[in-house]
Amino acid sequence: MSESGEFPAGTGVVPLEQVRTLSGLEFLGGIAAGRLPAPPIGAVLGFRLVEVVHGRAVFEGQPQSAFYNPLGSVHGGWALTLLDSCTACAVQSTLAAGHGYTSVETKVNFTRPLSADSGPLRAEGQVISVGRRIGTAEGRLLGADGRVYAHGTSTCLIFAL
């Protein structure tokens, strides 16, 4: 939010009453297409949902020097956030209307450092398994050249909204 309490342009939170009427794929597809507002965290951390199909979600982001840790590289939390987003949204894309999720656990392996010079990255999430109460997915954070910067898995709890 800005100092005035407003969300950045094009972002916001869809009312839960509306979310309940949409399948996960319809909801996320609306965000990716710009028919629904993007979550504010994407504007703050410089990433966005660019692709979603049943069981798969892809985000793109640009690491920035504003995300540097004390050692001068992008904080691992930025990469983890993208991986948590792509894996959890992959699970969400399989859910029927009236159902939601929350991340229970996300485990990440960092394979190379990130900097503002790393260029744009893609976080690609793919469902492993979705049941009535638990969904799991895996994800990779990839550079434009296909190099893996981080990879991980997420477990999501599924519930009625």
C-alpha cells in the first residue's frame, strides 16, 4: 500500500464473495488476463502471474537491488516467495469454486546467487498431487538462459471458503 493506504494501480484484493463463485483456474486466469486485480505483493516485489492452466502456474519477476541482503545479493526470501506463489497457484488452478488453500510448507534449494543483473526470471510451478485436503507441487526459478537459480516443493492445505 502507499502511504495513503491505497494499493498500487492495477492491484487489489478480490472480495471473497466473488472468489467463492470462481474455480481456481477462472480466478487465476482473470488475474493473468487483467480482468481481476493482481495481488499487491506482486507490485511490491516486482513479479506477476503470466500463465496459468490446470495444474500449472508461471510467474515472471525481475530481481532488484532493493531486495539485497547485507552481503549484496538478492535475499533468498524473494526467490522463495516466487516459488511459493507458482507452486501454490498451480494447486489453486485445480480447485473447484468455493475452495481455497493456504501454504503449509515450502521447501527451497538455492542453486546460484541472484542480483539486479540476473535479468528477468520465470517461476514455473507444476502440481504433483491434489487430493481433498492436501495438494503438493514443485517449482523452478529459471533464468532466460534456462539456468536454475532455485527449486523447491510446496504443500498446501485445501479448505472450503
